[in-house]
Amino acid sequence: MVSTKIGYLGPKGTFTKTAVDALFNDGEKVSYLTIPECIDAVKYGHITYGVLPLENALEGTVNITLDYLIQYKSLKIVSEVVVPIRQHLMVHPDHLNDWKSITTIYSHPHALAQCHRFLHNGMKHVSAETFTSTGAAAKFVSENADLKIGAIANELAAKEYGLEIVQANIHDFKNNHTRFIVLHKNDTEWHPEKLTLKGYKTTLMISLPTDHPGALHQVLSAFAWRKINLSKIESRPMKTGLGNYYFLVDIEKKMDDILIPNTITEMEALGCSAEVLGSYPYFLYDDTLK
């Protein structure tokens, strides 16, 4: 029997890997260095599923994920998990007792930004250097015991690379979360075994006619009078010239046979086009229940 392959933005020890482990008990898990590489792997059938970050509560949308999702409309969102983001300072075990003398801390730029207060107030003597990911930063620290360095990463990275957490939960905001989506070649929903279902979403990509004043207002009205709740709306450039945008909306509802299709029909009557990027279940990962 051929094992299911699940790709993710790596390396090991990243928050994306936490999402993968929460979503998939079995299967071969393959890390990719970039988001486009992972999405291409799904498109060309090298992997069955791709797990990627879509939105962070502090940093906003991961634009490259959204842009490639728009480009490859044949790929569908089939599941989503929301993961809490908890950042920790970790060092090589050799420096457990003298960790306050480290001179450099490595991490992803977002993680460094999320720990600004800790770095500014308690670690002013330390320089902060960016890395491609939190997992890569942890790996670098684990391979360089002779250097007085540390990494900001998650608990999984500490376990994966044998590091010691010396300051836990150093992030500025407690309610930081990231949405991770699962991409697949068809629209078959993915329901993980060990996560509790929180609800359903449907994501639409909408383009407006260029010569229709008030088109966006009319599009939103098509949802409003049907009492369809939108949890998010944002625009992304169509890359065909200034002023041309797609609008992405998340509907707090599973695709049905009447309401959403009739909404799309009404938008198309206005000269808009609408593409369903996925109708999928979403879940919340509670890391306190591990």
C-alpha cells in the first residue's frame, strides 16, 4: 500500500510541522524550503496534501500562500487548523548554566518581532539575527555548541534538536494564532481524527467588473440580505495592472445547494466572476492537551 505523502513548509520544528502532526496521524511527511515548492508538489502529484500557513493574528495574511492559491485554482482548501503561537528562548545544553552570556539570538523575522518586548527589555546586550524559519534557527544552534548563541522557536523545535528552553512564553501577545490550510487536488474534505470540529468555511475569490460603480457594495449586499456571515474580506492584486484586484471572502458556512450558489449567481449577474477556493471544516489545536 502506497503511503500518503504530506508536504509542509519546513524544516522540522516549525509551527507548520505542529499543524501537520495535529492534522495527520499517519503518512510520510515531507518538508519543503519554500511555500511555492510545496504548492507545486501538490499540483504535480509529488505529494497528496500540502499544509501551509495562511494567516497570522499579528502579522496578517501570508500573501505568497494566497497568491499561489489564486494562481492554482485547481487546488482546493480541504481543511484548516488554528494553532496557538508560543515562542521560547532556547540554547544548546552546553550553555544551560551560562545562557545569559549568549551574544546572538536567531529566529524568523516574524518571531523576533513577536518577542520585541523581551528582546528590548531583557536582552539589550544580545544581537538578533534573522533566519529562514524558527526550526532552521534551532537546528543551527544545535549544530554550533561552541558558539554563545540561542534561538527563538517553539517547544517542538527544542525537542527535535535537543535544545534547552531557558525562557518560556516570551511572546508579546498571548492571543497569537496562525491559520494553517490543507491543500489537495480535489475538494474532498479532510477530517483529522484527534481534533474537534469547530465549524465550516467556504472561501471565494471574486473579481469585479471594471466599469460598474458600486460593484463591491452590491457584492456585499448579496451576502447581507441572505444573512450570510463573512468572517474575512481582503483584496489582492490581479497582477494585470494597477487598480485591478481580486477580493477574497471567507464565509462562515459550508457550501450548500441554495444560498451560496444563488449568491454567486447574483454576483455574476452584476458582471462579477466568482471561484470557490474551498469549502472545508476548520479545527482548533489546543497544545495544552498534548
